[in-house]
Amino acid sequence: MTATAEQWIAALDQTYWTTPGSTGRRTDPLTATRTATRTEAGVNVNAKTLDKATEGRDVLARAARLTAEGTPLARREATAIRDAFVMEAEELTGDTTTVRTKPCPACGCYTLLPVKGKAQCINRHCAPRPGLRRRWVYRDLAYVRPGKPTGVKRSEGYPADVRPLSFLVEFFAQSGHKVPLSTLTRWVSLQQLPRHQAPDHKGLYLYSLSDVATVHAAQLAAREGALCGENAQPACTGLSDLFFNTDDQAQQMDRRLAARRIEVAKQLCGECPFRAPCLELALKPNTKAQHGVAGGLTSTERRALKGDAHR
């Protein structure tokens, strides 16, 4: 559970912390435990923690004044500065709890990590060009709307962020959207993500974290996203590779895999509030939606239904 701003101030006041950077060792942000090192009194005081605790008290006072104003904008600003302080305190002590629960405002994936006072998206597919990462000030995360997943992405060659699925299960669990290993295995198989043989472990395959993150975000958007109300979206949003394969593409797949993909697409259709109008549109003459699953039916099933209607 995420600690509050008050809890962080108390912790910073009572304990001396040494930050990961103070050890002089370089760590991989994807594999480091990010557990802060705690030492009791009797050592040199880390000035950064004292400054952060003092800053936190100023933040609480300002947040209280904004809350007292009572306007929606003031309350939102109060929440934003409190959340920003929590994320800054977590970064100071090597924690990533709060940042990991925030979806990227650009790609919608749960791939944010704290880097030098900002939330950086480590999804390579989100970068506007290789080597250029997107970053957001912590406070801005309270104002920027989460990005909508743009669909499944697949890496070419041998990407630098390959990891075993067991690691990726733990990585996504930290975002609060835990997926069992069996489910994640099924997702990457259905989406035919590129896999790579682990150098020293026969039978162990590695997948790009960025590739799997796009699948994870797209599946969450379909299953956990707003499927009702003002922000309603069709269940197939961002999952065109799963729903709209042509007949030729389906024939090139393994039959069991193709059947499983159709089964999953139909399940998502069954949860979608737009199923009826989608099917009505797909059954209209000369409609462009001839391939894939629409309205809970395959193209073959829709053609059969159209034939029955004309008899």
C-alpha cells in the first residue's frame, strides 16, 4: 500500500537513509530491488532526507490552504502536490511504488519509472525516436490524462529489454494490475510476440518488456477500461491484430492458435456494450467489415446469417 505524505515525513524524520546513488554502484532499473538501505543514528546525516522532510511540511501546509479554498481546481492542485512529494520521497529512498501505478500519458502502458526527479517511460515503442525517452514531472501526472493504448507492437532484431515472463509478471504486479503467468503466456502466444532463446538456459525464452507492455495495456483497456458511461470504448479498441485478421492471415496461422484467438475475441465481444450496434453494422450490405470478429461473430458466421436473411 502506498504511504501517505504524512507517513513519509515521519519516516524521513526518524531514519537516516542512504540513497542507491550514494553507494557508487550502477544498478539496472529493471532488475534492482530498489529497497532502501536504512541505518540508525550514529552516522552522518543525509542532508537530502532532512531537506525533503522540511519540504514535505511546506507541501502539507500549502495543500491544506488549497483544500480550504474549496474550489475543484484548488483541491486538484492539493492532491497533485501531495502525490508529487510522495513520488519524490520514494525516488530518494529507492522506491517505485506510486510511479509504477501510473499509466504513461503517451502510450497508456504501465512502464513508468522514477529517473532524476521525473517519471520516465521505459517502453521503447513510446519513444519518438530511438534513445529519446518521454519524461513527465511528477506533479503533471495528476493533470495529464492517461494515454490510450495504441495496439500491440512487436520488436525487430534482438531488443535490449528482453526478460523472462516470470520477471514480467512481477513487473506488472507492481503496477497494481497483476496478471498470472498462465494468462501472460497465453497473451504473448495469441499475439505472436517475438521470443528469444536465453543464452545459458535451454528451454527458457525471453520477451521484450516493451512488446509485452503493449499487450498488457491493450488487454487491460478491453477488460478493465471504461466500457460504459461517457468514456465508453469498444472492447476491440487497440486489439485490431486479435479481432480483424483476414481469411488469408487466419489460414497462415496454426489452427489451434487461430481458434483460440477467435474464442478470446468472442469473449471480449460478450462483455462489450457496443456488441449490438457493431453486429448490425457488420451485417449491412457492402460493409467494409468483412474480415475477423465483429459483433461476436466471425466473418463466416456473419455471411451465413446474411444468407439466411435473404431466403
